[in-house]
Amino acid sequence: MGSGSDASRFVEAEIESQRLMFRELTVDSMRAIVDGDAAAAAPASPDYPPAGSLVGLRIRLEKAALRRVTGPWFQIVRRVDGVAIGDLNFHDPPNEVGEVVAGMNLVPSSQGCGLATEALATACAWALAQPGVRSVRGDIRESNLASRRMAEKVGMRLVGVVGGECHYRIP
């Protein structure tokens, strides 16, 4: 895996689905995106990066500066034109019970056509095939009904609600 993550708990792989591919970002690519070069790793949609990705990228860069171990961060790229339309990341390597937490953001112009569902299903399948991973969790705001439906479509089940955050898990 690239220098953007600690690969000690994940194996390198090509991750692709019917319409998408995942490109792992390096720390340098992350920094360039945060600094305003949206196309640092791939040509990008005009509305890339999504606001949520910028917040996550800043946190990831802080962790990198502290040399904290993290899971991989991927740019979601449309296969048809090679354009980046969002990000998907695993916050950390698997914890002591084999759980990883996934986060995802898609640009508004690519929402509503099933790409997020395809990306999440692909990412969950990939993660569950990694050594030591037994489940994937996603934390979704209670008010975000579209994302909650998407999680359920890919087989995630609601396991709890804490402080307005719904915790979904797929074993």
C-alpha cells in the first residue's frame, strides 16, 4: 500500500467494481488536495473534494504528522473517464475484535445514481477479505436517511444509536 497508510494490517490489492476503481492516496497527495490541488492524484470532478473529505483529510494529515497508524484512504474514481468523485477510508487498522470503521463521501454531482452503494459494497467486501478483519462499521447521522438506506442495501445492520449517530455493522 502507499505511504498514506500503515499497511501492516491490510494487503495491497486492486480494488474495482463495475463502474468504479479505488486509488489509494499518499500523504503527499492528501496534502496537495487539502492545499487546493483537487487533481493531485487523478483528474477530479469540479465539485471534488466533498466538504466531509476535506475534514477527514486534515485529520488524516494530523495523524500522519504524529506517525499514528491508520487504515488506507482511497479516492473513488469513475472507471469510464478516470475522474475522482469522492473518497472512502478506513479510519484505523482492525481493532482487537477485528472491526474497521469506514467513512465515505461522494461529490453531490455523483449522488443518486447508485455509485455510493456500489462503492460501499465493494469496500466492505474488500475489507472483509483482509487478514484480521471480521466486521466493518459505519457511523451515520440519524438524520441522514439516504446514507442509512445505502448501508442497509449493502447488508449493514443497525446495532445502536449514540448521540444522534447510528452505528451500522456488517460481519
